[in-house]
Amino acid sequence: MSNREEIRLEVPESDLTQEVYVERPTAKFQLSERVLKYWLEKNKKRLENKSAWKTPFGIFISLIFLRVTSTFNNVFGLDSEIWKAICFAFIVGMFIWLIYSIYLSIKAKSINDMIDELKDEDLVRITSQ
């Protein structure tokens, strides 16, 4: 069987319909379960960093709405201005966490990059199909 993948491009009727064949080499990876578990544990955090910004973003937006819509009162022996300052401090903290999480997300590797790294580490045996 051929390793060709058929891709059919359809263009407007005024142009010709062309068939394009793209050669894509395929490969099989062979590695032990122990090695795969080790590699995934080692790189788990790098995969999680892609979506790390979602939690601080949600908390940050919630705190902004809290600050805009709330009326702070004197409670637990603290003045309303102190409660506003505490809320503002949390907003600043969440903003810093959000910026850091966005940085980690941008810096994180894609799955394809990580597969290439796995190939480069000589932990797998690659055979062409």
C-alpha cells in the first residue's frame, strides 16, 4: 500500500479541479511503558502550562466585578476603606498571577514539539511504515 494521502481541492467552476498528492512519511514509535510514564511525568507540567492562564483570569475578572458592584461596610471591626484596600490588594495579586500564567502559556511547548523532543532523547525506537 502506498504512503500517499489523497487531498482533493475544489476550486470555482471557472478554474480546473486538481488532484494533489502529498507524500507524508509515517513512522511507528516503540518504547516501553516505564519509559513513557517517566517521560510524561517529567514533562507533565509543561503540557499543563498551556492552559494555566484560565484560573487566574477567572478569579481576576470576578474580583473586578466584586470591586465595581460591591458596597463595602464596616464589618469585623474593620473600616470600609480597609476592605476596599484588601480587595484591591487581591486584584493586584491576581493580575500578577495572570501575567505570569500568560507568560508560562506562551513559553509552553506544543505537543508536536514535545514529540520531536521525545524522538531526540533516544528513548524511542522509530521505524518507518
